[in-house]
Amino acid sequence: MGWFTGLIAKGLGKVFEGKTVGKFNLNDLIATILCPVMNTAFFLGFMAILFGSIEVMGLNVITAVVIPALSINCILEIIACFVVGSAVSIAVKKIVAANKSK
């Protein structure tokens, strides 16, 4: 997922060149939100494909596991990645800029 997120951030960097929200570049903020969404979609999608016909507590896996995980996990992961990803993005850009000047 990190590679896809990097490609998205790089592509959006060309689209949103120079656009910022406070200290953050808009492309970085969008990428930090898309990363957990893609992660959850791939994980739960493969879980539904591989285990969709199995029953858990009388319900199929999609009803018992995928939908609750989608609603709870995805929201918590978006919040966590947004906060941590934004901070890490600023730190990495400062480090890269310092190394370029040497």
C-alpha cells in the first residue's frame, strides 16, 4: 500500500502543485487518507473473496466480519494515518531538504 500511496502523492503533487492547507501539502493530506482506505478495501475484499462462503455464528463472513470491520477499522485507521502520516510527511520533507542542501 505504501508504494501505491507514494505514486498517488506524486501524481497529485503535479495536480495540486503549490496548494497547501496550513503547513501541509494538499497531495500529502489526500494520500494519507487514501492509504488506509485502500488498505481496508484490499484486506476486506480479499477476506470476502477467500472466506465469503464460511459462516460465523450463523452469519456469513461478510455480514459478521467484513461490514463491522469496514465501519470501525476504516474510520479509526483513517484518523490515525491522517495524524501520524501528516507529521511524518513534514519530518521527511525537512530531512530531504536538509540533505539536498549539503
